[in-house]
Amino acid sequence: MLVAVERFDLRIRSVHSLKQKRHVVKTLSAALRQRFGVTVAEVDHHDLWQRATIAVAAVGHEEFHLRRVLHEVEKLVDRWADVEVIDSELSVLDPDD
């Protein structure tokens, strides 16, 4: 079993409050969960209204498949109108190591 985790550091455009930020993050997270069956969590910048860091995780048996899924996740996040990707980092982990 392998675990793939990708961290996205995001700038959230056109928001002026934490409430608006939460709406953008929740909408993006729900779309990722529904479309790709991944787990999503906001992991940093909780108190900043124009920044967010989300982590997206997937579990599977083949690294190729996990990388392909997270590549599709990247494409959706890149196209999401309300956010700009500042940085992203992908890690594939084998819990048995």
C-alpha cells in the first residue's frame, strides 16, 4: 500500500474575510473529494484570509496510478478561478518503509 500526499500553497483572490476564504476552500475541497475520491484538509494559514495551504491525499497499490490521480487534482486546482497556486509538493510514501 502507498500513500500519496500533495500540498498546495494557495493565494485566494477576491476575498475580504475569513468567511469568504472558508467558502472558497470548502467548495474546492468538496469538488476534489467528489471528483477524485481523495481526502482534503486545510493544513496551514488558518487565520490569513487570502492564503491557504491544503493537503490532498490518496491511497493505492500503484505509484503510477496515484501520481496520475494527483496530476489530475493539480490540473483542477490550477484551473480553479478563485485560487492561484504559489507552490505545490508531491510525496509518495510507503508506510512499510
